[in-house]
Amino acid sequence: MRSELSLLSLLLTITLLWTTSPDTYAEIVVTHPEIRETTDHYMVNAEFSYTMGKSVVDALKNGIPLIFVAEYIVEEVAPFWATNPVIQQREHSFVLSYREFTNRYYLISLDNNSHGAYGTIEEALNKMMVRHDAMIIDKSLLSDDKSYLVKMRSSIDSKALPGLIRPYVYTPYLWPEWKLDSGWHTIKIEQ
Amino acid sequence: MRQRPSGLMRRTVAIATAIVGTLSTAIAFILLAVSIHDPDTIGALFPYIVFTSTVGLLILFSTISLNLYRLVRKFLAGESGAQLHFRFVGIFVSLALIPILVISLFTTQILQQQDRGEEEIAYALEGSRALYKTALNEKKKRIIDNLYKLESTLSSAPHNMVDLLLEEAREENGAVEFALYDFSGSQIGISSMLSEPGLIPKPLGTLVVNQIQQGLEYHKVEGHEDLDQILHIAIPIHNYYSERGERRILSTYYTIPKQLQTGKEKISDAVMRNKKRLYLESQRGTVHNIAFVLLLLLSLLSALWFAFYSTRRLTDPIHELAKGTRSVAAGIYNQPIPHISNDDLGFLVQSFNDMILNLDHTHKNLQQSQQLIEHQNTRLEGILSHLSSGVIVLDSQRRLERINTAACTILDSKITPTPGIPLGVIAQHHPHIMPLANSLQSHIQSSKREWSESLTITTSHGIRHLFCRGSCLIEKGQLKGFVVVFDDVTELISAQKNAAWSEVARRLAHEIKNPLTPIQLSADRLRHRYLPKMSEDEGAVLDRATNTIVQQVDTMKRMVQAFSDYARAPKLQITTFTPATILEEVAELYQAQHPDHIKLQIEGPLPNLEGDVDRLRQILNNLIKNGLESCGESDVADVTITAKAVENTLQIKICDNGLGIDSELKAQIFEPYATTKPKGTGLGLAIVKRMIDEHNGEISLTSSGQGSCFELTLPNQHEAQG
């Protein structure tokens, strides 16, 4: 019995080592999230740090446009057994593409259709990084006797990807370079 | 059979694992088939494919590893069937792997044959770029030509007029920015639609300045965040005809012409579409490769598992058969092999079970037969041991097979049957039985089926007369051996002789005794009547003659009395007496006559004896008298009487130092008329023997050249003879 457990442990270790290879690493991290209060509003600011893996850049350079979505949700804090009701939500979407003819990266904001062309991917990603006043919360929507949370995350829109690329995004534990989801970052609104 | 809880749990876990593994593998196969058929679904199905495949592969891998581990352990332990199991697994795995690997090789080759259109795209892209550059160069030439036309104006324009002139020139030339710098790169003036002029004018880039200072023109397509690409052209300007003119640099930005821009975008779109197509093709290959690898692994491990399973199904009955064979070899016939299947192996197992059932039945019968034989042997041994007749059984090769206790007693030899040793060889170690062995030999050689013979052998008890009856043992017409039954008829012959002699003695006593007294009286009368009347000479003759008659008649009377005593067998008067007293009385009687020749030794206290006192006294008298007379008429021998108690008997030894008894006579010394004395009747010892027999005692003689020794053994308690 002990030898059988050892065998399983060995297999598990090999699997973990394979899935956490540092050469194929990518991530989206929420940095410097903050809520700024004005007289009538709460202004949500956020920065996202994007690190693209080689495979993602390869896909981009091969004509696969990537749509990054930044989501912001204001939730009322409900008891633990209930789902938090959503008070307000907003999305910012960017399409990042590449043209080999000009060797330039193009970033289009789907919110205001603004666009830009950049010589390097870092420039384009930096353009997406800072979101000033990404969400404006009207104080009239909030009650003083309740608690509220602001959740934010940025991820790649897997549904917009071609079907043959989606497996990478759906199984990020197998393809860490396709782990393009920051996960939800939560900030409590201090009233 | 009730299973132990741990065993039941293990079995349950094994069944559950097998079900989960089979379901996962099957679902993985189905999902893979669906996704290969419709690649668009692979995105949604992929997580499920990965999950089910992983579960299936893990279970399969664990099961195979466990099976392999157990098999290797069995193989190393040298368990029966492990080698066969190993070999079968090897064969099945090879049979499963070879086609899978061949198919894999070809499939991999097919998958690797992707569309090689990348080079064509690069070629088209290069051509498009060249074309684009050519068109752009033409545009640049024209722009540069136009810019040089402004050389004279701008080289000598005062600084305060520069901006105005640049504005006019920019609008006139359709540029997005006109800027004028001195020859070191410092800005003199600017008219731009790209950016608002700053408080601090931006100097021209060093690279541009250096190139201009070398007398070269600068032109480059640069990226712009909003306009995508813009054309940057800088030229040196100097008015050689005006003394006021100075060397300056004119830097201009133009947008890419719309036609070129549109063409570029179309080319770019086409290139990117093709690149995307190729990329997705390669991803399709990757996904197919993953699917193929999963399929391959699932197929491979399934085949391996099936190989183990099939082999176990195949070798389990063989293993059980081997175990059963070992059990049979160890003599265990009541452990049938569990019936596993209804195939050929099941038939073999069933046949084996039938066989061991038959063997068990036969073995039990054999055991019963053996027990019966042993019982019969024991019974036969008991019968033979209780037989008074001696029994000897020989095999067909005349080797001793069986001899009973009576035979050993009669032959006075402790013979044990030794396998393979003929009777003749045994006889060499036991000379007593040599006459019997020779007799058997001669009768066997004469090929008689049955025979009988009287034999005489000499044992430590003297000469024994045997009556033998022999026969051949024949079974189904074949000679299997010989059996010899013999009896010691010595006592019988002796009794017959005694009876005969008793009859003779009685008749002699009866017939002779009667006339003896008249003869004696007649002789006395003759002497008394005629002796006085006769002369002295004649009287002397008559006197001698009558004396002789009277003496001889006396002798005859004594002889007749002896005969009478021998023939007469008065009833025993059994009393309990002290044997020491009798011994002392008899010894004193003879010590009075021969004080120096009689010696009595009584060793230890003698128990009381039941018997006829008078007969015992007569026995002692006869033996002591014989002993005293054993030196002949002229001399008196020394007689030593020794008595002691041995177990429940009284042992008396009467030894003399006389002349002894010849060995020839010794064998028949106790028979009537056997005597060493010239005037003896030869009845004394015969009478002694008969009296001893009446007391259930024994008498034996040991004699040497220096005398004889009679040893009497009398039981302390008398038992009436039947």
C-alpha cells in the first residue's frame, strides 16, 4: 500500500512541476486599486499589469485579435448564505491586434472607438494599464446602513477567440501562458 | 463464504474504480471523437476531455502499475504461474503495441503534413512591401523636389517670418508638419497639425542632424499613434546665391497618400488573414496532436490493461491448476479448484476436479484397503503368535517373509524376517535351523506341492523332534511362495514313550513279579531239604546255586519293584511345606553316610512350596544318589546341592564331580532304560522327570567331562494339570 501511495505522489509531483514551468508564464494583475470619494460620487481607479506569454504574442502576431475586458461591479454585502445583489456594473473592452505589414500593434477601445497604433506590444499594453475613473458610483445608489464592495478584474474574452484557441484559455492549468485572468479583486467602500 | 470487511471494502473500491475508469475512458473517447469531427466544439469540450482523459488515464496507469508491481513481485518470489503470466503479458502487450505504434507513426506523419503557405505569404508580403516602397519613394522624390524649391525662401527668411512662411509652405504642399532648424538642430520655426507647439521648441533628432550635416537627405516612414504611419523627410537648405542665406534644415511630415494607405491596408488584411489561417491550421494540428496523444495514451493503456486482464483470466486457471497439482502431489485430494469459466480452460479445470475427485475416492479406497490389510496382518500376526505350531512363510525366491513366535521358540532362535535374505543365509547364522532349512530346500527342489516330514534338531534344550508340513503358495497359477508349519512333538514322543514304557513295566511287573516269590521259596526249600543230605562238595554247589537264585530273584524283585514304581502313578498329595527343611533332611541323611561328599548351599530364604513332599524327597534322593555314584562303583563323588528362589520358582542344582554323561546319552538321559551304571535299571531319571512334570516343573542337564549338573525348577504354587 505504501509503495502505491509513493507512486501516486511521484505522478502528482511530475504533473505539478510540468504545469508550473516558469518559461511559459503570463498573468494579469490588478495593481493600485483605489476608490476616490467626491461629494456625490465614488470614483474607482485601477491599474492592471499585463504580462503576455510567448504563445499569446505568437497568436497575436498571427492575426488573432485579443479582446481584454476590464469588469467593475458594485455589490451590496449580503449575508453569507445569500448572493450579493449587484448595484452597478461596467465593462471596458480593448481589442489588441497586430499588422505585420506595418509591424505595429493596434489598440481599439470598444467603449469610445478610440484607437492607437504602437511600435511595441508593451506600449499597447501600457495604454490599457491605467483606468482613471473607470467607474463612477453615484452615492444616491448606496445606503448608509449597508456595506458595499467594488469588485474588479481584467481578463481575456475567451468567447471572442477562435474555437481552436479556446482550449488554452479554458484549461489554463495546462497552459499557464494562457492564464489571462486577474481574478476578482475586491475593495470595500468606506462610507 | 463470508468475506472479511477489509476484503469486502477493497473489492468494493476496486469495482467502483473500474466503473469510474471505464466510464471516464469511454466518455473521453466519445468527446474526442466529437471534437475531431467538429473542431469548433473542441473549445467547449476541451476541459471535459482533459478531465475525463486524466481520470481515465490515472486509473488505467494506476491499475497497470499495480498489476505490474504485483506481477514482478510474484515473478521475483518464484510463484507458480508467474513466468507464464509474465510471458503472456509480454505477448499481449506486443500484439497491442505494434499496431498502435505503427498507426501512430503514420498518423503523426499525416498530421505533420500541414499547409506550407507561410513562405508564399512572406514572398507576397515582401513583394507588396517593395511595391509600396517604390510608390512611396516616387512620392518622396516629388516631395523632396518640391521642398528644394523652398530652399531659397526659407534659407534666408528672417526668424520672425519663418512660422508664417512654413505655414504657407505646409498648406501648399499638403504636409502635416513643416519645421525649420538651424544646422545644429535647434528649432527656428514650426507649423504642425500633429502637435501644438510647446513653450520650449523641440530640437531635431541627432540622427537626422548628423545625416543632414553629411549633406544627405533624410527620409523615413515613422509610426504615429493616431495616423498610424507618417512620412518624415528632412533636407538641408542653403541659398548659395544670397549672402544673407545660411545653412538650415527643413524637416517635414507627410501623411501616407490615401491610395497607398488603402492598398497597404488591403495587403495587410490579406496577409494577416492568411497568417491567421495558417496559425489556426497549426493550432488545429496542435489540438489534433493533443487529441491524438490522448487517444493514443488511452488506447495504449487500455490495451495494456486489457493485456493484463486477459492474461490474468488466462493464467488464473493455470495458476489454480498448478496449485491443485501441488496439492495432489502433497497428497491433498479434497481441494477442488474454483470453477472460473465455461471455456476450454473451464473444461480443463472441471476435468481436473473430476480427476482429483476420482483420486480422492481411489485414495480413500486405498486407505481403507490398507487399513483392512493392516488389520488382517495384525490379526494374522495375532493368530500366528498365538499358534503353538511354528509357521514360516517364504517368498518364491525362498526369502523369509514371515515367522511366528512359536517358530522362534521351537527353533530356539530369534529370527526376524529380513527383506531379500534367503532362508539358507539365515540358517548359516542360526545353525539350529539348518536341518529345517535343508529339508525345505530339498522339498522345494523336488517341486512337490505339499510335503510332510519329521525332523530332529538340536537346541539349547536338547534334541527336539519336529513334525513339518509344507506347501507351495500358488496364486492364479503362479508360485508366490512357500509356507511351512511345524510342531515340536518332542514332548508328545516322550509321553508316548513313557506311556509305552509304563505299559511294558506294568506288564513285566505283573507277569514277572508273581513267579519270583515261588522261585525264591522253591530255592530256599531245596537248600533246606537237600543241603544237609548232600556231601560237602555237592552241598557247596547247591548252596551257591540256591544263593545265586535267591540273590538274582531279589535283584529281579527290585527291578520289578522299580518297574512297578515307574508304571504306577499314584495321585499327588499336595501340601505346603518348607523346601529348606526337606533339603536339609535329605542332605543330612546322605551326610551321615558320606560326611565329606555332600554339601548343601541354600541361598537366601526359600518361600514355601506347594507339592508332594514324598515325591520331592524321592527326586532329591534319586539325584543325590546318582551323583554320589557318578564316579563308578569304586569311588564316591562329591555332590553339591544349591537352592535359591528365582521369581516364583524354586531352583535347585545338584552337581557332582563324577565322570559326566556322554553327549549322545545326554539327549535321552530322562528316557527309561537310559543309564550309565552297569547295574542300573535306567528308570531313576525317567521317574524323576515324570515327577517333575507332575509338578509342572522343569529339569535340565548340563554335563561336562568333570561331572554333571541337574537343574530343577519347581513353581512355588502348584497348578493341577488339565
